[in-house]
Amino acid sequence: MKKISLLLLLLMTFSIGFTQNKLVERKKSYDLHIANANKAMESDEYNKAQKSLRKAMHFTDNDKEISKLLTQIQEINIQGKSKAKEEERKNNILKENNTNEKETAELPKLKYSTSNLHNDLIHNEIFTKRKKVLYKAYKKLYNHLNKIKDSHERYVYLKDLKNLQLNINYLDSELTSKLSKEVKKIKEIEEIWKVIKLNMPEQFPN
């Protein structure tokens, strides 16, 4: 009987020791994942921080701790999205500034080349006399340039205008005839451009 009691005591002692060791190991794992989450947050690694907190949840049975971890995960998720939006906004501003600088640098050269191309076209009798309707539509588009004040809009318009200048006098007779018929009664600049771009997809790809 004494032997059985001693054996039971040993088993209980072993069981208690094993349980305590297991709890200690769980606490170590919990603390490690919490530390990893904090470290990740210091580096703005939001996804990594959330993953560490989720792992920590597997090493606690405390409902309050689990609830606290879930709240932290949600807060980090919101913070991460906010940070991503802010980064996107900054990148867009930087991209826009770079684009504006590029356009500003190219604008004088673009004006000069479109002016020279315009002079060539208005002195080309094949274009001015044999393609009168198309020539009149072109002049409307060219003269509209003076009404554009915004530098970006002016840059984009000049790009399209130059593209048209380089191609308008070399269209085949069928396309020239079609364009002439369609633009003949159009007064609005946007509508003229719409017809031209629709009929010249290779020169004006979307």
C-alpha cells in the first residue's frame, strides 16, 4: 500500500512538474511573439506584426488576452491601410512633380517643332487646296492652341497636334474623303478630335 501511495505521489509530482514546464514554455513562446510584433511595428512592418500577434494567440487561454490581441490586430490593420494611403499620396505627388518638370523642359522644343510643321503644311498646296475641308478643320485645331492656358493641357494638346501634323497630309484618298465628310459640319474642337482619333487608331492609340 505504501508503495502504491509513493508511486502515485511520484506520478503527481511528475505531472505537476510537466504541466509547469509546459506553461513556462507556452509563456516563453507567447512573450517571443509579442516581442516580434513590437519589433515589427517599430519598422512599420504591419503584416508581420499581425502575424506575430496571431501566433501569440495560440499560446494563451486567457480570454482577456485573446480579446486584447484581436483588438491590436484590428488597430494595426487600420494603421497599415492609413500608412499605405499616405505613401500612395506622396508617390503620386512625386510622380506628378516629375511629370510636370519633364513637360516644362520639353514644352519649348515641342512648340518650336509644331510651329515649323504648321508652316510646312500651310504652304503645301496639295493639302491647302486639294484637301480644303480637312485643312479648315486642321486650322481650327491649330488656332485653338492659343486658348489653352494650363501648361499640362497645352503640353498634351501639342503632342496630339504634332502627331496629326506628321500624318494628316499622308492619308490615303479614301480616309481623307471620309474625314472630310465627317468634320465638315463640326464646329466643336473636341468633336473634331474625336472624329480624327476614331478614324486614325494607329496614329492615336488609346
